[in-house]
Amino acid sequence: MDFSKPGSSSPPPPPPPAPQTAVGPTPSPGYYPDPDGSGSSRWWDGSQWTAHTSPGAPVPGGPAGSQLSGSSGDGRTWAALAHVSPLVFGWFGALAFVGPLLVLAIKGSSDPFVKQEATEALNFQLSALLYLIVGGTITLILIFVLVGLLLIPVLVAGAIAWLVLTVIATTRASRGEAYRYPMTIRFLKG
């Protein structure tokens, strides 16, 4: 039956969707030059522009580029605090996650960059705590058969990696750059 003739009972089937072309990777969340040309920066959440703007000068490039920018100086300070605070709270046992959690609660709703970095730091600290509990338990169990003694250097290397990654993340956040920790379980989405 030909549906293109007048008086036919059904419309023609829709054409197939156009093929999607990959222009490049989707840029990470961050502040980019505002597409409306206002001279400020606007927050890109990874899929769309949001209403959050920053009065500072925008960074070169845009969502098509890979350069990220953080928020104002105050936002960068809070984001860096989210990353460095576990070094302080870590002295009180397994409480390294408290610092990023406090930053997220205090400033997470007012600045998307702070929210993103505090969430990333919180996820990393929770992941590190989980790895420490599992690795420490396995080491303690296996120490009775002397194999666990071989795992002690692995725990020490993990502690050094934790410290180095925390310092790198703090430095990047203080410059307004987003940072993603490796081997992190994303418990929370930011």
C-alpha cells in the first residue's frame, strides 16, 4: 500500500535517525568562557550550561577545548581546603573524610566547582578508607602465616600514594583546575 497518495490510512514511517558524529570528547565540568559573549565565565556541568557564572576573566577555549577553570579565588580556596583537610583530620584516626564532607556541606551548594572538588575528595577519602580496612584486615589475617609480612610494604606504598595524590589535588584545586583521583569509587556524584 502506498502511503504517499492522498486518502491513505497511515502516515509514512519516519526516516531513520541521522548518524551521530563524534566531534571529540565531551569536556569535563568547569568554568568556561560564557557563550553569550558577556566576558565572564559560565559553569559547564559536562552536558549543558548552567546558570552559575563567575565574574573573573574566562579561560581560553570553551567546551570544545580541554582547559578548565575554577571559580573565584574564594571558591578555589574552599576547593583546595576540601583536598588538604584530610591531612589534618587523618591524624584523628580514620576521619580523613570529615574535612571534604564539611566543605561539601558548607559551600557545596553555592559554588559548583567547590561541590565538584569536595565530592571528588570525599569519594577518594572514602575509597582510601575502604582499601585500608580491607588491606589491613587481609594483612592481619595473613600475618599469622607469615605471608602477611610481605603485604606491609604494600600498605606503606598505599599511604605514600595517598599523601602524594592529596597534595597534587590540593595544588590543582588552588589553581582552579578540576582533579580526578585514580582508583576512586564514585560513591557520590558531583
